[in-house]
Amino acid sequence: MITTPLPLVSGPAVRRGGVRFTAHDVTGSFEIDVNDVDPASPAGAVAQAVAARLELPLDTPWVLRSDRSGAWLRDDTSIGEQMVENQDASFTLAPKAHLGGGSDR
């Protein structure tokens, strides 16, 4: 079992500002409650850490999608900036895939 710690908030004063949410994989087979993540953490790093905690393949890039808005979180932007929900936030963890694209024709 591989354990990758989530970027946690430390100290009682900062802890109150931690991000809390529920995450589940795209199949709905796995779910995890995530507590006290540093809101300044990039969403991409949080997605990878959640994937590791769910024991999903680590050689796959992962992305979080808001279950409420359907928006994909940007990897390089902090999770705190992108959380619209203040409570009961829920995200789907999905493999990042590039579908479609240009054609040579």
C-alpha cells in the first residue's frame, strides 16, 4: 500500500481555514473524506494525493471535477480559489485524458 500524505494545514489557527470535501473515483467504487487540506495547495497536487490514498495508479495524471458545478479544477491553481462550495463539497477524481483533437486531413 502506497501512502501519500495530502498537503495538510498545520497549527490550530490555520486549521480553521482548511479545505474539506468528499472525493470519489469516476466509477463510484471508492470514496474518501478529505479534511484540512491547505487551501493554497495546487488542485493537481491534491488530486494526485487523493488518488494515492484511494490506491489508484500513480502513473496516471488525475484531475478533480466539482460534482455541483461540473467544472474541472485547474491543476496549477489553488484548490481554495476554485472551491465554490463552502460546505458539502464533493469532487469526482478522474484520469486526465485528452480526447479528440486536430486532424491531419
